Amino acid sequence: MKKIAVFPGSFSPFTLGHKSIVERTLPLFDKLIIAIGINFSKTNKFDSEKNQKWIQSLFASETKIEVLTYEGLTVDFCKNQNSKYIVRGVRDEKDFEFEKKVAQNNKELNSEIETLLITTLPKYSHISSTIVRDIMKNKGDLSKLVPNHSNIQEFFL
């Protein structure tokens, strides 16, 4: 049976920190699904279809990665994708405490789900999508924040 992991998030936008988590997690699994969650109670900053295409372009040569969108509970999405693993990145103690609670709730909802909390590399721990959006809005330099920053404008602006 294939080991399939789901890396869920809004990824608005996908940052170098996210990319690092993907690259460091990929060797552990047969397939990694980058799952863009569509949360109607949270205003998505980017069009989910454009976001999906941009992230797909970042990993076009990687056959073990699939980029999908989903609505609803992550554990339900995992079940539909035959995945028993959720991957989450944590930058600091605040992220850890939040992700721990989410993981515990996911375990209650589906006892077969395991959550792997992967610590962000120190060189990326200062990056957040919120900060990146602000820099992008003000036409700042994104080169040390997002992968393939030169083509992000064609997808989002």
C-alpha cells in the first residue's frame, strides 16, 4: 500500500518555508498531496485555481507531488485520497500549540490519521504568508520569501 501524505494549507501564497517542508517530507512518502483548502469563513487572498496552477508549476518535474484543492474537513479529504498522514510545518511555540490541538481533534475525528509536525528551518522561520502578501502589495522584493518569485506576478496580480 502506498504511503500518501497530505500537506494542507491556504498557501496564499506558497512560500519558501512551505517549499522546504515539501522537499524535506517528500522522501518519507510515495506521494505527497499539496492540498489547498478552500475555507469560506476565511477570505482566500488568491484565486484557488490560479494558486493551484502556480504551485503545480513549482513542482512540474516532481512525479510524487500532486496539487489539489478541497473543501471541508482535512481528515475527510485525507480519507478520500487514501492518506493516513497529515504534514504540518511549525515555525515556533505558538504554531506548535495550535497544530497540536488540531492534530488531537483530527485524531478524534479519524483514529487512523497521524499528523507529522515538521519544524521550519531557522532561515525560513520569519516568513509568513501575511508578510509576503504585504510585501507583494507594496511591490517589494520577494526573492528571499517565495519560490520562483519572478513569475508570481503573472498568477496573482
